[in-house]
Amino acid sequence: MLSLPGSRRSLFGRSGRSRRSLLARIDWMLWGVPMGMVALAGVLIASTQRQASYADWYQHWITGIVGLGVALLLARLPLERLHPWRWPIYIAIVCGLLAVQVVGTSALGAQSWINIGGFYLQPSEFAKLGVIVLLAGVLARHPVERPVDLVRPTALIGLPWLLVFIEPDLGSSLVFGAVLLVMLFWAGMPGAWLVLLLSPLITAVLAGTLPWLLIGWIPLMGWLAWTSLPWKRIGVSLAVAVQTLFAVATPWLWEHGLRPHQRARLTLFLDPGQDPLGGGYHLLQSTVGIGSGQLWGTGLMRGALTKLRFIPEQHTDFIFSALGEETGFIGSLLVVLGFALLMRRLLQIAGQARTDFESLVVVGIGAMLMFQVVVNINMTIGLGPITGIPLPFLSYGRSAMVMNFMALGLCASVARRGRTGSGPQGRR
């Protein structure tokens, strides 16, 4: 009997140590940052709908909980098991994107959703993650060591990119391009090649804004091709030809290939006051709302512009404006810092991954998330055109939320194997 108190103390001691051990094993950066943003976003979404006849802010929390559950299940699955399924996954996402063209539902000028029993599924969101898994498998087996190695991954991403682009979903199509470039670089592509791949876009911008700079830009790209490509004469000729083609074609396409409203959408962010009641309305109201928050914000559920719904689609693409108004510069800065810490953690996981396939998947997911963060915040504060890209974990959207958590689940799987897995270490 005298041993019972000691036994209880021993039991309680082991229980306390096990709880501390469990808490120590939780990846607080990987899970804490997204869940904190989901919790905050529910309040912000409720604030945007104070004058609405419905309130679905709580669905954001419900979707977040469902997404977290799916993510925790995926975290228990060794990522290598997905490697043999990369082609069936690719076929499934292509079929889903094709189905959108046939039976898809239109909203906000895009046919991007499929109605399944009252649940609106957006295949383009899940296509992002599926493409990342496929590209990781291809690049892990065929790293980018020669220019010809760029053909295979570019061709594979081309079909889903085209299907998303013609919905039309410009934002998601841009995400595909960003993911491809980052994963190619991580797979060994020289930085000079990355510049050459991006150079036509820069040439197009210069041709429409500062054409006199092309006198130096095009020869510079020719020199870069000469110093970095194996077939120097062919490389220089091809690089100069592509730059010249984009320089000549861009002004013509701008005038004859785009409709007036499309041109306005790309340039109004430079001066939204040109059309304050039309294309520039979103941006003007967004910047006013963010500016009114000043340093500390008006307080949650107290934003005047948010309450009166001056900003269209504020609960989705423009949720950052509600954040800026109600939490001010400090709150906005903390959210940006949270995303930066999340990206830092993803890079750590990628660097500690045991295989190239796992490392590439995590890097692709990081590129997908951070590109959306940068583009969304820039368009909200007036530093970029409005593209319709949501802010991960904050913008309302069930397909995007579940997909983002699925992506984190795959990253957690890599982190778990890299930290506690047995077997030979080092990526192969």
C-alpha cells in the first residue's frame, strides 16, 4: 500500500512527459500558422457579411477543420507511395478540367466549377497539386541538365495549363507557370536559363512601356545565351529571334488581340482613377479600406467600409483589404510574417527530404502558396493588376482551402520521414 502513491506519481510523471513529448512532436510552424489564419479569416468574413442577408462565415471554419483532417491523414502516408500514382492523378485532373468545359458552372465570367450534389468543386485548384506531384516525379528521374530536358516537363504541364487558361482562369494559369519555373530551378536548371525563360515576358513589357531599352536588353539576352547554352550559335540565334518576335508582336497583339476591357484590367492598377466607377472601383476602395486601418486598425467587426460592403468580392479575392482595415498595419504585417515563416519551414523540409521526389513536391507546394500570397497582396494594395488569385487560408473558397491543407499534409509527411524515418539518409 505504501507503494501506491509512488506508483501514482510515477504514472502521472510518465503521463506528463508523454504529453510534453506529444507537444514537442507537433510542427507548430507548419500547422499553427495556417490554422491561425483560418480562425482569423472566419471573423473577417463574418465582418464582410454584416449587411448581407446570409452568413456563411462559419463554413470557412468547417472547411478548415475538414481540410485539417484530410491533411493529418495524408501526413501519415509516406509520400513515395504517391509516386506510382502520378500518371493516374494526372489523367484524373485532365478529365476534371475537360468536364468543366462540358458541364461546368459559370460565375464571375469564368466556367470553373462543377456542381456535385450542391457542392461546387473547382478542378483547377486540385489540378495545381496534381501537376506538382507529376512534375516532381518527372524531374526527380530526369533532372534538368541540358536544354532538351526542359521539353518533357513543359509539355506535360501544357495541357492542364491550356484547359485552365481557356475557362478562363488567368490567376490559376499564372500559378502553373510559377510552379514550373521554381521546380525546374530546384531540379538543377541554371539560373541563367531561368532568366532566358522569363525574358520574353520582360521583352513584352518593355515593348509596351519603354521600347528604347530593348536596344540593350536584346543583345544582353544574346550574350547570356552565348555564355550559358551548350550550342552557342544556335542558342544566340534562337534567343535573339524570340526576343525580336515578342518585341514586334506585343504592340500589335495589344491593339488587336485584346479587347478594351482586357487591356484596362492589365493597366488600371497604374492609375485606377481613370475608371473610378468601373474597372478601377475594386482597387480604389481596397486601398482606401487598407489605408483607413492606419497602424492598429479599427478593430475586428468594426470596419466601416467592410460593414457597408464597399468592396466587391471582399470575402474572397479582397479579404486582405478587410484585414488591413480592421487590424491595421500591425495585423497585416503579422500575417505577411506568418506566410514568410511558413515558407521558411517548407524550405527546411525540402532541404531535409530523403529523396529528390519528396523535396521537389515540397518546393512546388511552397512556390504555389507563396506566388498566390505575393500576387494577391500586390493586387489588393495596388502594386499589380487584378488577377483573381485568392489569398491562401484567408480567402473564402472550399476547394482552395481543402487543396491547400492537402498540400500541407504532403509536406508534413515529408517532414515526418525526414525527421524519424529509417533507412539511408540523403536525397537520391
